Amino acid sequence: MDSSEEVPECPGGRKRDAINADLLHRVTPLEVKLNTNSRNFSNPLSANSLDAPPPVVKQKSKRRHGGQQGHASFETAIAF
């Protein structure tokens, strides 16, 4: 088949394409909303679906709080 030959359209092809485009336009925002959870959006944990992965619980660091040992402290004077 040469590229100059026209391919005949099947009946209802344009209508089907319009329906598919409309459905795709409606489904895309729903898929985006479905893929959001408390990890990647500012929702509470209770908004997660039941099959969402559990939240990450961070372990306590072994480092002590405060500055380096032996370093002179720095305090500002209270202004009245």
C-alpha cells in the first residue's frame, strides 16, 4: 500500500475516538488522586487506603544532643 492511498474510515470511528478521548480526560485526574497518600501529599495517615505501605518509623540516633565536647558555649545576653 502506498502512502498516497487513503485508508477508508470505518463507520463510527470518529465518534469512538471522541468517546475514548473523553474517557481518558475523565480517568487521568482520578488516577492521580488514587496514587496520592500521606507520603507524597499532605494528608493524615488515616486518609491512606488499606493497601498503602505502612509509615516509616525512624530509629533514635545514637548521637547525643548539643554541641561538640569541649567546645566553648555561646550565649547571647538578654536585652531589656
